Amino acid sequence: MADAKVIPFDDDRSRGSAAQRPQRRRSAGNRRPGTESAPVREVQPLPTRAVPQDDVPVTSDEQPPQGSGDGDGGLERRIASGLAFLRRRLTGDYEVDDFGYDEELTDQVLMSLLRPLYDTYFRVEVKGVENIPSEGGALIVANHSGTLPMDGLMMQVAVHDNHPAGRHLRLLAADLVFMLPVVNELARKLGHTLACAEDAARLLEQGELVGVMPEGFKGLGKPFADRYKLQRFGRGGFVSTALRAGTPIIPCSIVGAEEIYPMIGNAKTVARLLGFPYFPITPTFPWLGPLGAIPLPTKWTIQFGEPIPTDGYPPEAAEDPMLMFNLTDQVREQIQHTLYKLLVQRRSVFF
């Protein structure tokens, strides 16, 4: 498998402003029988000053009911927003970029589908998100594992939901991703693109965050016995791309993905017949059929390390093989060291 094929395939949730609470009309009290004939003494009103509208006190009778107005208004806005979204999808009134990325669909639908896995199932804890710049291009380099590339998807949600600027991560994916019928379309909509230097360079020049997992299938399909041992990082092509663009490299370490599908075997003959790089055998798959595809609910931690700047190097540095080797090794060692540190701090696989 070529080193270029190394990456996984991988609203903003629009929150309307608080609903305006309806003001309840003041109702007159019921008069008791006979009060109409009671003598009334006329009292001259005292002179009053004009009170600004904002200073008028609100009595308890004028206060709106708690909870009912916000809920009803919020529901109405969500329904209206959903209908407007459906109308745009049906009429084609939405935009995608040159790579097929559909930001609206990603924010409104795809991210919402991934969040239950992220928040509730894997309970992802994120550290070091402040190391990701608020604007401009950057290359996030992470370890890769888990038999199926869920780590890339969880990293994408982690960046978007935890970064103050709500940035989107554009992942580089292997050729196989774009050969699978449904996965191909979903990957494009999520902003993923082919793992090649040309696409990566274009995204970085446009100021995008780009994610790459240099271990590729070697890391994704490694045996469970080799968990958290980083595989080879290719020839350092990602370093060359970052040097040309002058963008920082941000190491990222992911703990928890290794155990979701413990790979205890590899049916190589089946893999060749299907055209896959490997065919995993786990304690539950293929023995339990479709149920064996359910990942184990491990506890995840994603840590973004300190950026490694590249803008201080001359333009010809991208052609220096020794420099690329040193920077590649520096990134790899930083990720590996952080993995060991996180593993020592982890209480258990599931908590």
C-alpha cells in the first residue's frame, strides 16, 4: 500500500437566541355582589413624575410564566429552521466547495449523528485545544488505530465542538474511502479529501485545518498486541507540505481507540478477495455477525500538543531530506511520549 494512502475516512448546532417571553395581560379581579352600591370616597391623585418605560416595576401578576414561552418559541424556531433546511436541500440552494465539502449538511446533520458516539458512548475528553490556532492553516498529525477509522471522526468532532472558534478539521483520506459507494459521498460532504500533497497544500493555503494520520493502514490494522506502539510515519510527506505552506504542525495523541475492536487475527485471503488491506478478526467479529461490528464503549482522551513551527525555514527546506526526517521523528516521538503519559494517567479502559 502506497504511503500516500494513509488517512482515515473517516449544527454548528444553530442555537436561536432566547425566545421573547409573552407578556401576560393583567386581568381585573371579580367584584363581589353588592359592591357596586357601596359608597366610594373620591380621592384626588397626588402629582406624579413621568417614569421611563424601562423603570416601570413589573408586579408578580405581570411576570410571564416560567419555561412555557421559551420552550414553545424555541420549538417553533427549530421547526422553522428545519423546514428551511429541507427546502434548501430540495431546491439545491446550498453550497459545496471544490472538494465537495458541504458545511451546512455537516453542521446540521452529520455532526449531530456523530455526537452521541462522541459525548455518550466514548465520553471523549479533550486536552490542549488551545494549541490549535484560531485562524490560518495548520496541520494536525495524529496516531491511527482501532480497526475502523473512528478516531479520525472523533478528532473532527473534538476540534469543532471544543475550539473557541468552532473550526472545522479537513481530514486526508485513503484511496479506499473514495471507492466505497456510500462512504465516498459522506466523506466528501464531511470535508475529507484524498491523501495527496496537492490537496493538502491547497487546503493549507486556504487557511484550513488539515488532519493527517501518517501510519495509515499499518496503524489502523495492527494487532491488538501492538496497541499504542506507533508504526512508521511514511517518508515525511506531511512535513514537506507543512514546510512549503509555512504552517505549524500540531501533534495529536488519541487514547481509547485501540480497544474498540481488539484485532486478534487477520484473514488475509478474505482481505485479498475483497480488495481490503486487511480483514479483522476480533473476539466478537465475525462470530456474532452484525452485532460484532458494535465497538466497545471505551473511554477516550484526545490531546493536542504544542505546535511545531515551520515558518522559520527557508523555501528550499522542503527539499532537504535530513530536515524532513528530523521533523518527522520529532512529531512521532512527541505523539508516542504523550500516549505513554496518557496511558499511565488512565484509570481503566472503560472509565
